[in-house]
Amino acid sequence: MVQQGLKSLANAAQAQAANMAEPAALRPDQLQMSRQLVWQQPDATTMAMSWAIMVRTYGEQRAALMEQARGRHLPSGLFMAEQGQSAMRDGRAAPMMLSEMESWRFAVYAWGAEKLVLRVVSRDPGQPDEPRRRRARVAIRLELFIEGMGKVLVQMEPAGDGVVLEIGANQNATMQFMRDMLPELAAIVSRNGLALVRCHLMRELAPVREEYNNPTRVQTAMLTQSIFKAMAETAVLLSQPPQPKDLFSESA
């Protein structure tokens, strides 16, 4: 019963996000001098709204599933499995959970068809002897591959009126690339009304401890729309495909 509920949960989160998501579409460029295909730039505002809805819907329904697992009653119709079956845009599924067994981990998109991974990461909230500030720590983490360089992790953690930015890049070239990108990332954070409290550039980010990674409603509420927007703009910036060099110079 719980496994069936987990599948319905994935479908429900997918369906909720589909109402907001508008993935980038590939269109033939109409310029007479070019026969290239050009990706339209994704709308970071729409992406951020979709991601926030997806995370919060998943959190609420996952909490309800845990209540069900403890033998408590759930209202009928809580999980919208039927809606999830039709949650497609342009033949592609909207952002959704990757697997019922990988909690708080979602497939999302920015440019084109390349899949990115968005994850909510939290500390164990159940240590009463810790200061509340430390117990409430939560972050969103984006995993992507930069063409020709490899895997990059970008994490934003709420800290007062700002964020702590952590970047993981284990290749030398990727590390240097991300170091060069820091001014643009800082500008994104500032543009969304957030202060950049600290920034750490490292080879690897701390691994997620699955047994503790169960964010509470208090924790997910700390992930404001501004933080989702900053992460969406970061995804658009870092996943942009290389532009054709001869777009306007193709000879007859």
C-alpha cells in the first residue's frame, strides 16, 4: 500500500509542476542566412515557481504517506495519480521525482533536453541539544554536467536574509571555470534580493545521509521563492549550450 502511495506521490508532484513548467522548445530559426537549430532561452521565473510547487507538494504528500505508514487515516483523493499520467508538455514529462526510492531528488530541465537533478538536502532535525539554527539547516542542490568539463554541484543554503553558496567541482578545468563564474553567480544571488553570506569552492560537497534527509515543513518553508529563482537562473547560466559560431555568417 505504501509503495503504491509512493508511486502516486511521484505522479502528483509531476502533475502539480506541469501546471507551471514550460520547458524550452527547439524551433527552426527563421533567419534566411542560417540553417541552424536554436534553443529558446528558458524562463527562470517559471522554472523557479514550478520547482517550488514540486518540492512543497512532494513534502506535504510524503508527510501524509508517513502518517499512513503509521496506521493513520488519509483522506481519499489525496494523491492525483490520474492527473500524473497526462502531465506532459511537448511530449516530455514535466519535472518529477526520479525514483520512489530516492527521496527529495527530482529531474528538472533548463536548456534543451538535458536532464538536471535538483535535490533538497537537510540535516537531522531530531537533535534537541543542538541550537535550533543548526537543527533547521536545509539547502537545495543542483547537479549538472558542463559540456567538455564534467559534473558540477551547486548548493544554496538559506542563512538569514542570504545564502551560503557551495560549489563542488572535482576536475581542475571545471574548478577554474566555476571560479571564473563566481562574479556572475554572486550577481544572480544579489539580483534576487539575497546576500551572499559565504561561498565555498571545493572538490566534493558533503554526501547526503539518506537516513537523515527528511526535511520538515519548517525546513522546506525556509526555501523561499528568491532562493528557487536564484538556483533557476544559475541552472540557465551553467547549462546554456554553446552558440553556433557561424549563425549569421553562413556563405551562400
